[in-house]
Amino acid sequence: MRILYASERPPYPFFLGGAVRCAHMLLQGMSRDLATDCRAVGSSE
């Protein structure tokens, strides 16, 4: 399975907001526990 997380904000660690950290932790967990390919993309500004 492949998961793409797209946001208007930069992905973690470029932006340190709470929602971004939570999304990062969820993607890491799914990647590790479910052997899923997870990617995060966001704005460069």
C-alpha cells in the first residue's frame, strides 16, 4: 500500500506545528507496522 500525505504547510521537520508532528508520527507508525510506503509533501513556503 502507498500513502501520500499532502498539505499546504511544509512537512515535518520544516514546520513544527502540532498537526504536522501528529501526521509524521502516524505515517512513521504505518510505515513501520504495516510495511506501507508513506510520503509527505507540502508547500515550500
